[in-house]
Amino acid sequence: MDTIFPIVMMLLFATAGVLVVGGIIYLVTQLVKNKDAKNTKPLNITVGMLFKIYLYVISFISLAVSIVGGTMLIKAGTSYAFGIPFSYTLYSATDTYVEEIKDPDMIQPDCYEGETMTFGDKVVCFDEDTRKQELITGATFFVSMLMIFGLHQFALNRLEKKS
């Protein structure tokens, strides 16, 4: 199940993407084709209109991604300011109960990810690199997407002033 789930999700998202793009292409071609029909009101699809649609769509997507990056940045930043338990869910180190082990010489690691840390009276597992990675990734997403959003909003304002 663990190996097939990512493949199924990838296929579903790829299919959804193809359907969305295909739907948009179908809509544009139908609008252009029905422009000459007698019973419909003619719709003039111009390059300027398509450019504005592009600018609005990219602005929306970049704003959404910058919000995701901002939340990652805030999460990692608050873990530095208020401590790791404030921002991250911590898992206890290997519990004392162990299921029946077939190999009695097998040594179980304390943590499968990260290293053991002590917070209060609890021994937990946490990977220090997680904070650094989320801080860098969040800052990168946040800043780059805000720049893209700003550029597209600037272009939209210039187009609005012209018309």
C-alpha cells in the first residue's frame, strides 16, 4: 500500500491537471467558434484579455504559494523563538514495550529520525535539520512568490492605466 499510494496520487493529480487545461482550451475554442453564430452575442477574445487572465491567474497562484511559504517561515521562526515543542509535534523515543522480536540480538534505535532530546521530563525524537530546512524553504517560497506577485500586479496596474 505504501508504494502504490504515491503512484495513484500522481496519476490522479496529473489527470486533474490535464482535465483543467483541456477544459480551458475547450472553453476558449468554443467561445471563438461561437463568435460567428447568429444566436449568440459575439465575444471578442483579444490578446489583451488573455494576457490579463494570465496575469490574474499567476498572481493568485503566487499569492497562494507565498502564503504557504509564510506559514512555513513562521512555524520555523517560532520554534527558534519559543522552543521546538511550541511549533513541532514531538514523538517519544522508542517506547519500553517491544513487540515480539524474532532476532533477540537486534538492537532497536532510540529514534528512527533525528536524535533524542529531553524537554522537561520527556525524552523525544527530533531532527534539527527540519527547522533549518523549513526556515530556508519557507523564506525562499515567501520572498520569491511575493516578488512574482508584485511584478504581475505591477503589470496589471500598467494595463489598467492604459485602458
